[in-house]
Amino acid sequence: MVSMEPEHEASVEPVGRADAVRLTEQLRVAIGQARRAAVVLAGRVRDAHRARVWVPLGYSGWGEYAQAELGISRAQDLPARAPHSAPHRRGTR
């Protein structure tokens, strides 16, 4: 990984203007793609939570489902996750 520390930057020559413009455009494109992907992901997470996908799969709740099926924990969380709006009820497995 490239360090963004000032002491590292001082030892590297800056690129030329054309490369700077090209790299900046690549960043803009990547940021746009990431934003669009985040919107799609948020919608799919919302849909999955509303559908209570964990129930037919045998999980006790969203957290257990997310850890087992998606490999994420609450600490990692998903964008626009809805569990806070719909508390899990015991015995709805």
C-alpha cells in the first residue's frame, strides 16, 4: 500500500500534468462506480432485510445471517442496513 505520509511524498517526484489529469479522471470514474455500487448494495440489503431472508435459512436474526452468509459482523455493518428499524422478535425463526 502506498503511504500518504508527508515524509514519503517528499521522496517521490510528482508526475507530469498529463499523468495527473489521467490519474484524476481515473479517480473520478472509480468514485462514481463506488457510489453507484453502494446504492445498489444498500437497496439489496434493504430488500433482504425487509424480506427477513434469515428466517427461511434458519438463522435467529439478521446479525447471525450476515456473519454466516455474508462474512460480515455488525462492526463491519452494511450501508443502509435496516435492522434498527425492525427489532428482532424471539421465536420467529
